[in-house]
Amino acid sequence: MREDILFIICGMALVTFATRFASLGLFRTTGIPAWLDRWLKHIPAAILTALIVPSLLLPQGELFLSFQNHYLVAGIVSAFIAYRSRNIVATLSIGMAAMFLLRFI
């Protein structure tokens, strides 16, 4: 293995450990403040949105807002099903079925 790759991996491991250890040490006695706890609860939704929205709106690398954009249509169907049913299995199943129908029929 190349030396620079090993240094990069070790550096990333050190930074990851340091940030987790620092926050653990900082909040060990006082606990996480209420405002920070409320703010941190929004992080998963923000990350998921940041991962999904570009795939729906930019399938070939440029903005494509049309009913010909199968990713966007299947995403809208999935979002509607998720909102109405609150069931992850139904959301995934219907979203995949919508994508299959749009792509292959």
C-alpha cells in the first residue's frame, strides 16, 4: 500500500475519533443543551434530502423538470405514499413499482 494513502486513512481516523471524543468529553457532565438536541434531530432529514434531491432533479447532470424524468415522477409518487401511509414497506414497494412501470412500459 502506498504511504500517502495510509497517512490519509490514519488522519481521517484520528479526526473522526477526536471529534467524537471531544463532544463526549464536553457534554459528559452538563449533558447536551436542549437547543443543540433539537437542532441535531434535523440532521438525518437534511442529509437524506441532500442525497436524494439531486438524483431526482439532476438525473443527467442538468436540471430536468418534466414528466419525462422518471426519477422525479417516481420520487413524487413515493413521497405521496410516504406522507399518506407512514409505512416504509409500502413506500418502497410502490416507489419501485412506479419506477418499473415508467422505465419499462
